[in-house]
Amino acid sequence: TLDGHELRDVEAGSLYDLVSLIDQSVFLFDDTIRANVTMFRDFPDEAVDDAVRRAGLAALVAEKGEGFRCGENGSALSGGERQRVSTARALLRRTPVLLVDEATAALDNQTARAVGEEILGLEGLTRVVVTHRLEAPLLERYDEVVALRDGRVVERGTFDELMAARGYFYSLFTVSN
């Protein structure tokens, strides 16, 4: 169930209203950053500005200007900037479930950490985060960490539990750090 709704009874189209996806690949229109964040829907200016700020796009918008066009499929933006548009898009929708699939893969470490902190700071929603970035300050805040090997769950628990177990996750973490 999700917020008291049996998922098997929810129409596929209605799931769109419940779930937002921040993906490593994002489609962008040859339009402004704002239009790509809002997907041409009406949102209060404060909500759009907040999503843009949380996604780390405010400096880019200030530098390029409100009328800056992203180019066909975001060709005028870097991979990290495109991912931040995807992040702002999802944050703006404020759905009860946020799926995050390698959303910070193209970001530098500092920006990735800041975006990760923003996502973890959101209240009242369920986050499912897929990442290869194994950073203790973020992982310690997750309710549960699930370690996969060859597409199968091999371990699950809190960050501290998995580190104490000194198993597969511990090996991945120590090698990456």
C-alpha cells in the first residue's frame, strides 16, 4: 500500500501522480530551464524557484539568464546540468514517492553531495535511491541500505549494521573509499 492505497488497485495513469523519477538520462525540450522544469505546467513562482535552488540550478539560471534555451535535448547544457533539471522537475512535483536512479552520476562530488542532502532533507515522502556513490554521511541517514550483486539482494540493513557485518557491502564501501 501507499498512503492507504492498494497499489494493485491504482490505475497506471494515476501512478504518475504518486511517483516522481530523477533519472540519469533526461529528455529536455529546446526551451528555457524554467519550461523544462515545469514541463509547461503552471506552478507558483516560489515553488519553481525553490525546486531550482534545491537542485543546484540557481547559479546557472542567474548566469545564463531567464531566457536561456537548453538546446535540442539539452545540448546547450552539460550532463550534470541536465541531471539537475531532472532533479528540479521531480522536486517541484512533490509526489509522495521519489525514485532516484543514479541522479548524481554526472555531477561533481560537491554538487552531488549537496543534491543528496536536499533529497534526504525532504519530509513526508518515500525515497528509493539507486547509487554507486558510497558516502558515509549520506548512507548513514538512509532507513535501509540494500546491496545488490548481479541483480540480486545480498545484504540489507542500516549503514552501521552492514559495516559491522563486514560482508559484501563493507567490501564495496572500503574499496570505494
